[in-house]
Amino acid sequence: MSSLAWHASSGSRFVAGRPTLLIPFVLGCAILADRAQVGIATGGRGMLPLLAIVAPAAAGATVARYGARRSLGFLATPAFVLGVSPYLALTLLLPVLGVMFNAFPERTLLSLTEGTTALSFLVIGAALSSGYRRCWSRWLLIAVTVQLLYSAGQAVYYSQAPGWELLTPLHEWDLSQADPLTFVQGRSSGLYFNPNVLGFWAGLAVILSWSMLSPRYRWVGVALGVLTLLLSQSRGAAAALLAALVCGAVLSIAGGGFFSGRIFKGIFVFALAITAALSIAALIVPAGLLGDRFGALFSVWSEGPRADPNLAARLDLWEAVTALNAVYPWGTLGPPEYVLGNAVDNAWFRAFSQGSILYVATLAMLLVAGFFISPYRHGFALRLVTILIAVAGFTQTPFAYPAIVLFWVLLGGGLASVVAVPGRADTDAVAAIHKSRGHVGSTQAPPPVRERAAQHAWRETISSRRADGIEIPGARNGKGNTDLSV
């Protein structure tokens, strides 16, 4: 019996077999991974993220607790085999080939953890595929709030606003945790060490708040996410979020949302949230700083990419990456940063420099697979996150950021939904209703309790599916007017 049917028949708030505790673990990894590192003598930075160790252990515990069929069944799906596994395979293989054929030091094998971590969170995501939105709501709002509060504290410290001296211990903690060669100061970076990483998290926070929080708290989560994005001053993340939201509006209109008024409600909520975020940001960030930084985007639009010194420097680096391909026609195999001596702030160019056009192709296949997986309870969020990653990847390297675990979790849930028989969740809910009416089993809860729980589960299924643009036959529109006689 599925978790939905169990929920329907028991009426309990937390369903046995539903991995509710994995949700705070995932969100904790997404925001705290940069702060949890151990020192090891490798000859390089000498730091190993604990996430590289904890994630496989958590995946193993997930399989042991929830079973291989539920947690690993997605490995046999065509979507995983054709769309996801080629990227993961190259991510795991290329560093090994770099050591074998291009004389990369053994310490670069630590980059294998990017692949093992991704696979681990795919497994966790598969186990979480049956979780309702309300299972995420509380923890998601807490994570967004914690990240914002820390970012706001950094902004107050950097601007030396009243009371900034009280935040000196937090700044000293940042300095003690960060690599002095990569730590970016002067802009809020939150619990990360780079403002662009914070900006990417903020984009994820806006999308997940919109798609997973209840309508009552949705605009709050969106406002907090937008405010975090403004504090990071990450223009690449802002452009990527805008592209994702435009794509979401198009998908909503294509699914009939325009005529139902849902698109207008969404525009109103976003306008309210952005207005609130801008008002608060104006009180924290020095006057004119946000306007000057984001205003540079208009200069780039009118005068060309060389109008912004930051973007011009990146263009020069990307040209160097292209020239590197003449020396390494099959890619560097190992991490290209080791050869270039600098970070490649472009996920697409980084993939090209490491594994040539083949690695770029597998990255594109991965994102295409994420965009087209359906039906899935969180399919709409997965599509928007995929767009966010694809666009942000032109100026950032999202797959190296801790918050990318949320993408892998959503993707794992989507792949697991492919394993399930279409409509199974709906059928289980209906079966639970009829079973409760038939008074089967003396150990079950009283019929009225079971039936109310079954109806609640069925309504939540309908709500989740409609949010993803999927209509269920026999379900009428209107709150409290759901047809259960199917």
C-alpha cells in the first residue's frame, strides 16, 4: 500500500514510511555545507566538505529504511539511463582519466565527490517523492529566514549601520571559516563565502517558496527570497530567476492559467513581494549601491558586454578556456581550474574545458531530462529550477554550489514518479475511501475518521496535480467541492 493510502486509512499527521526527517537534512545541507568542512593534508586547500561523507551515508540509510524499490527504482528508468547517467558517469570518470593521462595530482580526485553527492541526493529525492508540499513548508520557510537573517547581518556590518559593532563576532567567524583566496567581502554571502552562491540560493528560495508554501505564506517566502537576492547583489542569479519566472508564466498560460486568473494572482503576489523586498533592502544597503550594480546591466544591454569591467574580465577568461581546447582537444579531464589557476565562472565553459563537447552535451541532456519529467508532484518547481540552473550557468557554476542538492532531490523525486504507474496515487486514494466505507479490519480507525482522512488525502492529491497543470478526471473545481464518488 502506498504512503498516500496509508495516510488515508490511518488519519495520522505523519505517515509511517514517509521520510519527513529527510527534509530538514536536505535543507540543512543546502545552506550549511560550506560551514561544515574538515582539514586534510592534500597539498591543496586541505579542506574536505563533510557533505561528501555525510551524503553517501545518508543515502545508504535511506535505502535501508525505505527499501531499494522505492529509493533505487529510478535507476532503471529510461529518463535516468539516457538523460542523467551520462553526466554522472563523466563526472565520476573524467577526474580519474585526468590523473591517469594528464598528470593531474591525486588530490584532484576529490572532485569525484560532486558525482557521489549528486547520486546520493537523487536517492534521497526518490524516497521523498511521495511527500506533500506541507511536509516541506515549515522547514523551507525556516531555511529561507535563517539565510536572510545572516545575510542582513553581513550587510549591516559592511555598511557600518547603527549597531554594526555587535556583529563583529559573526564577521570573525566568516574569516575563520573561509579560504582567504576565495572569500568575497563587501557583499552579503550568507552562510556561504561567495555572494553569487547566495544569489543562486535566493533564486531557488523564490521558486520553491512559490511552488511549495501554502498560499498564506507564499508571498512571505517569495519576499524573503527576493530580499536575499538583493542583498547578494548577484546579477547573474537575478537574470536567471527572471528567465525562470518568465518561463513559469508561459507554462501557466499554456496550461490555461491565464484564463482562470491564476496568472494575474501570481503577478500580484510577486509585485507585492518585490515591493516589500525593495523597501527593506533600501534600509539595509547603502543608498545607490543596488542601483549602480544592477543598473550596469542596462549599460551592458546598450553598450555591449565590455561596458561592465566584471563581465569583461569573465569574457577574457572564457576566451582563455576556448584557447585551452587547442592544447587539450578532449578536455583537461581533471578540474580545469588546476590548469587555468582561476575559477571558470561559467558552467557551460567549464564543462567544455574539462570534457570537451561531449561533457557539454551530457550537461544539456541532464537539464532537458529535468525539464520534461512529468507528471510529478513538484514538477513545476523542477522545471523552473532547471531553467534557473541553465541560465545561471552562463555566469556561475551552480553544480559546485551546496544548494544544488535541492535540484538533485527534485530530480530524484521526478525520476521516482516515472517508476510509479500513472495515476497510482489517485487510485490508491480512491481505494482508501472505498475501503474505509466498507469497514474492513477491526483494528482500523472508526469509519468517520478514516473517511475524513481519505478525503483530505484525495483533495491534497488533486491540489498538487492541478498546481503542476495535471487535471484528474472526476474532480470538480472549487474549494470544498471535490467529487469523491469516483
